Amino acid sequence: MDFFSLIEKFDNTRSLKTETETEIDAETETKTKTKTKADTEREVMLDDKLDSLKSINGYKGAAIADYTGEILVSDTGSIKGDLAMSAATFNDIFRSAHKASKDLDLGLTETMQILTSDGIVMMACSGEDARVHIHVFAIFEKDGNQALAKMALKKLVPQIVDELA
């Protein structure tokens, strides 16, 4: 047997899967599909939760993130720019506020508001000690209904935690 025939035989042998390997691949594919379906259902549920913010005067967009800043769901609404990147940046600000509040012995940071010349960024946290630690970001026009937005966020966060727990 020449060198090239030997290599061809080796390649053919390597590419054959055992019955067990094929079963494992099929099982992994099924788990992936199931996980994807669960993720989709979670996203739909979370997106439905954002509906309570969308009806507030001045609403521009919102995002729900885990405490690391990973976006679970978002609605870019009328926002110009990269909401995911901005939410990750706001998340870092929120986490810094968590630390600063602890350092000053003020307890846990629950909400934060940033006023800009053209808008309002409201952030709410489920609490570092909650069953699920999430951050909700909502962005409104500068003359949006801040009072209603604060009330909506206060109601929304525990609902999200209950759904994710």
C-alpha cells in the first residue's frame, strides 16, 4: 500500500462515527432546539412586560438586562444609536452605584435617573440580593411622564423577577 492510499484509508476511518457518537449528536441537537424554544418563550414574555412602558408619554425605548449587562430583551422604539451598547454602559454605571452605595452604608441601589438635555434614562434594579438580579433601562423624551415611568418601573421589576425565578 502506497503512502497516499494509507492516508485516504486513515481519513475514511476517522470520518466514520460510531452509533453512540451519532446518538449523542442527535441528543445534543434536540437539547439545543428545546433550549432555543425556551429562550424564545422567555423573550416573548419579557417583551410583553415592556408593553407597560411603551404606553407612557415620551417613551423612546427600553431594555431588560441581567446584572452583567447582557441584554435579555430590548425595544429600540424611536432610539437612534446602539441600545445594546448604551445599556451595557449604563449597566456599568449602575454597578458602580451599587458599590458606592454600599461603601457609604446607604443600602442597595434600587433606581437611578440620568437627565440629559434631550432625554431621561431611568434604571431600576431588582436588588443584588433578589432571586434574580436584573436591571431595567427605560429611555424617555425630556418632557416624558417621569412620574408614571417611575411607578411603572417599580411595578415591572418584581413581575420580571417572578417570571425569571
